[in-house]
Amino acid sequence: MNDKEDLWLEIPSYAYISLARRGMEKISLDQCFLKGCDNEDLKLLEPFKKEEYEEENKQIKKIHIKCKKCGGIFILKLVTLKKVAKSTKDENEEPLSMGIVYSLDEKENSLGHIGYF
């Protein structure tokens, strides 16, 4: 397995978008999120760099991805919020966590909130 395949393992397959009171919709993260590109072919996406750091109960992971269809680069920013809720049943139980995924352009300008993982 090479480094690029390893980076795919870092990315959740899906994110869930809130539909207000109508529940959640599942969206695949195996697509290009750059404006004007309709690429949904995993073979045309190449993750090539990962940044990882922590700040205030958040673990942040940025995966840089090149789209071979439009030639652009975008970033999936995965923010895992730690200790969202704590069970009152068992002191040793792991605290719950929740993840939020955003898309950024190559210069790290926000392209928007994608959903939850």
C-alpha cells in the first residue's frame, strides 16, 4: 500500500448533511468539491498531503487532494470534536466525539461546510 492509498483511509467515505426537521442525507466524499467541477470518479482524485494538529478539544486533519479532471487542488478539513457528551453510566467509558468536514480551496479559503461524520 502506498502513501496515497493510506491517505484515503484517513478520509471518511461519507458525510451526513442535516435536512433540518427531515433528517439527514448521506453524501460521498469521493468527489471534487471545487466550483464548476462535477468529478465523482475516485480514480481521478489524488490525495497527496496530510496536516494534523490539535487545538482546544479539537483534532484537525487536512487532506490535500488533486482533481485530475479539472486540474485543481482542494482540501478536506476534518474537525473531530472531542468530549461532546459523557456517559453517566461508566466512568471508564470513552467520551463521544463528533466530526465535521469542510472543503477548502488551495489557499485554504472556505468552500463551505459539507457535513458531519
